[in-house]
Amino acid sequence: MLKKSIKIFLLSVVVFLMLLSSIQAQKILYKGNIESKIYHAPHCRFYDCKKCTASFDSKQKAEQAGFRPCKVCKP
Ligand SMILES: [Zn+2]
């Protein structure tokens, strides 16, 4: 009985670690408004705007492209 509960425990640890690594593997994509030259974080309400067609995987890349951070979401 004890061995079975250890197996279940180990299995849940493995599942937890897999979930954790999949979250970390996700790249945060910033989206840039090509008209206002402002970039947004994914949680921003302007993230999916019509003019937000530029996308960046880092803040540095967005700023190198001439975009500035949004004042609402503060990426
Ligand atoms: Zn924003």
C-alpha cells in the first residue's frame, strides 16, 4: 500500500514539473502598434488591437525597432 502511494506521489511530481517547464518554455510575445509605435504586454487590453501587427519576443527587440512601452500595461 505504501509503495502505491509513493508511486502516485512521484507521478504527480513529474506532472507538476512538466507543467512548470511548459510554462517557462512559452515565449512572451509583445505586440507593437504600427501606427502609434507603442508595444504591449499580453495582458494589456490593447494587445489585440487592429494596428498591433508587429510582434517581438523581447522588449529589447521592440525598442530596437523604434517602439516604446505602453503606459497602461507597462511592459
Ligand atoms: Zn498596453
